[in-house]
Amino acid sequence: MERFSLVEKVNSYQTKPDPTSAPENVLVSGSQNILINERGKISTRLGYSLLGAANAAFTPVKSSFTWQTSSGTEIVLRGYDDELEIYTSTLAAWTRLKDGLSSVTFQFTTWWSTTEGIDLLVFVDGTDDLYEWSGGIAVLASATVNTITKTGTGSWAASRFLTAGTRKAVINGTEYTYTGGETTTTLTGVTPDPSAEAVSSNVFQAIRTNTNTPAADFLSSSVRVLNNQLWVFSNTSRLVYVSKDTDHTSYAFSSPRIPGEGALLKLDNVPKALAIQNKDMYISAGRDDWYKSEYEQLNVNNILTETLKAEKLKTTTGMAAQSQDLTLEAGDFIAFIDHNNVLRLLGKIENVEESAIRAFSNPIKPDFEAASFANGHLIWDKNRIYISDPANDKIYILEMREDADGTIRRFWQPPQILPMRRLGIIGGNLHGYSNASPETYKLFDGLNDNGNQFKAVAKFAYRSYGRRDLLKELDEWLTEGYVSANAEITLRLDYDFEGSTQSLEIIIKGSSENILFQPAIGGALGTEPIGTGRIGAPSENIASQNPKFRSINEFPAQDFFEIQPTYESDIIDAVWEILASGGNVKLSENIPASLKS
């Protein structure tokens, strides 16, 4: 009875170890568009599908934000060229909010307005203006010379239109100031005359611009909110402004400072990123520095006062975050790409009081050293950190998975070839924003990349079967898994390093009935379209909905020290999963005498 030496569970993707010394159950450099699923098996990833209309313009999406409003609605924003567009389930299309913009490198956050009773979207674009938007969206029912009436029975205020200060509504690109009627369905005191606007047009709250905020010539680069205070920094200044908790446009403070007032911090380097962990604001600056906010309350002459300062953490060369977009709040940690192209996590280590900064990209260090994270983006979704490398059309994935005993295991997935610059969660699903055009895609959806095929490669580490010094041989190789009817999987065996002894290939076809094991009833499972309905998530085992296959392929006996198996496909809509693979390996009777000198 023949015995096959099988690899039945894949541990991770690693490129730092030499591929001839790495564990036999890891994937190595050359692997792509493969995911290690929850069962420890490898399978082809799902594709991506277009959200909204196609756009052939060569202008990438430079900023994006998914806003879960206090009203329970989701508004998605994206900036490209000179446009700021929004998308909602009601609009069901990317719709212009504002154009003619000089910069679209927005950074967004939300701030609670007690006056309006809603959260406001606050954002900056590298100028000395601070923008705010209420998220007001309605549909025009009718208009007179000085009124605008919306459809439906809800009031304008219920649709998130502002009720205080200078208020403007936008219809088809024209701004109209209004002075009343927000608690009804009809705005009053409208100027100029809106009566010519077409019924059923979209009506938006106009973006409000706060000039010279927080200060004239302070070119704001990013914003973040902690305790309803807006923190603002510039990439051209060492100052960090903190607003009042009652007014995001006011940065004034008393001496001594009162809790809730504004503040001004001065760092030793120019800030690069803001991130919140627990109750503290962390600031990354220059190439090396991280700071932590320190509040201390004091009683001065029976008046409660508060100091706010930035305490510098212990770091080393290049340990600061590269940018705000490459910084992410992920559970109990802050994840970021530093200036050494290392993914680091900042957080408290068990039994240690102070925060520590640890590296997590070492297992794929060569990949990160070759990556260009300029204009890249980090996002957290379903226990995964996704990192985009737009210049190389790659997405890296660090997965955190809890084992049966409660142990958290962190491992890298193989890189995904996806031409995305930014990432976002829309409708609970991961989406990508193109690095080449103003398009947005739902990721891991369907079986192809927006109608195009993609190449999936699973390249295993070399297998020396515990004896690197002895020759081995095999004449059969077993592969077990699941496969769609249209799939053709190329199995390549490289005998010794990079096939220096020989390289052999054979094709495993999903249409070969002699290798398939499927139910005797129910019809042709392998021909059913999948991935568009109840699947749709990368963690699910999509391939197992196809027939199971077991294939034993014969090869000419050939002596080798080590052998490397690779599985790959490049056919549209192909799906496959490998459950186990290996050869009927035995020691060769030959002695490698030629190696002796």
C-alpha cells in the first residue's frame, strides 16, 4: 500500500525565511490572489464588482469616508480630480456634492453639534479652511420665488438640514440661502429665486466653509475628535490645535485653562498622524516620534483647571507613521506603517502598564521592503488589517484569528493583486477605490475582477521531508480539494531549487468526471453560478460548494533533495480549493556522490 506524505493545513504566507528552509505548510513568494480560509485550506479569492457607473477618466480617488450618521443613515464620500461625490442607498449612484475644488485630499471626522442635535461631518484639505457638512439630502417637490418644498412628510430638519447660522441649500449646483421653515416641509426666505429648478431634483445642504480656522495660513492636514474636541494639525507646522468641546471652530483658552476649552500644543517635529486609543490621543510626528496626550486637573483658587500636554514616547529611528492614511485604530491597538516600511502596532502589552510599539510585518519583510506605500491606506474589517500598495496594485492582509483555546493567532495572507488606492466599508462590505480612475468596487464579490479574469497562484515552500542531506524520489502526486467545472489548475513540481533538476507540469481539469466526487442527486453543482448571493465574503469556503475532486498524477521517477509544488489558474470564473497535497515520497537508493569533493 502506497503512503503519501501530505500537507493538509496551511499556516500562513511567509517570505522572510528562505523558501527551502520555511515550514512545508506555508505559502511563499510568488503566491497571489489566494486566501487561507478558516479551515486552514487555501482557495482562490473572490473578485470585485463596480459600485455605481463606470468612469474612464484617469484620475484616482484621493480621499474617501463612510459616514454612519447619528440619524442612522450611511453616507459615503469620495474625492477625485476637482469633485466631491456622495453615495447613499437612496441615491443609488455617485452624485456630485461639490466641484471646482482646488484640492480633494480630504481628511474627515465627525463632531456632535448640541445646537443642531446631530453630528456634523468636519473635514480639511490642506488649506486654512475648515469645512463642515450636515449630511442634509432631500428631493424637490416644488419651488416658488422664495420657497423650496421637499417631498415626503418629514421636515427639513429631520432630513439633516441646518437650523442655525447662515444656511444654504444646493440644487443642481446653485446655492440658495434660506432663513426659516426648517421644522416644516417648506423652506422660506429663499434667495435667489429657485422657481425654475426642476421638480424631483436632489436638494443638498451646502458645505459650510470656516475660513482661517483654526488660524490664518495654518494649512490643516488632518482632523480627529476626542471628547468632542477637534484636534487639527498641519504638515507644515509643529503646532496642534484643540478646539472647545462646544464649538469646533473656537480654539481659545483661558490662563489657567478650564476643562473643555481649546488648547495649543507644540511638538518637536511636524505631525503626521492622529489616532485614539482608549481615552488618549496619540500624535505621530517627524520620522521618529510618537506623543501621548496627558490631561491633569488641578484646583486653583477653588476653580477647576486642566492642563493638556503631549508626552513623548520612547521610540527609535524611523518609527513614526508615514501618514494619516497609513494609520489605523484597530481594537486595542493603533496600527501604522512607519518610515522603515514596517507595519507596527502601538498598544499596551499584557502585564505592562505603558504602551509599546511592536513590529508585525517581519514574516513578509521582503514584500514590505519592495512595496511603495505612498498614497496607501489602512483599514480594519472582520479581524483583518488591509494595507494598500497602490503603486504595485497590491493589497496586503494581516489576519487575526482566535483558535479554539482562545489564543489569538496573527498571520499574513498572500498578497492580493487589486488596483486600489483606498479602502472603505460600505453597507457592511469591504470596498476599494481605484488607483487609476474615479471608480469604486465591492471587493471579494463575484468570481471575476469586474468582468476580467485574474491569476491565482499558491506556491508552497520546498519540501525536503526531514532529510536535507539525502536524495528522495516519487512517481505520483495526490491533490485533493474542490473545483468548479470550468477550472483548470496547473500543478507544477520544481525538483530542487527553482527546478534546477527538472520542472514538470500537469493540468487538473474540473471537467474531468473521473476525479470528481459529487452527490448522485441535485444536478450539476459545478455549473451553478456562485459568489453573488449567500457567499460574498472572503472568509467563507466558496469552493466547497463545487464538486470534490481527488487526483493522483503520475510523474517519471527522478531523484531530488527538495521539491516545490505550485498550483495556479488563470481562467475567468474559476474556483478551487486545495484540501491536501503531496507525493508518495521515499528515500532514493542512490547516493549523492557527485556532491563530495
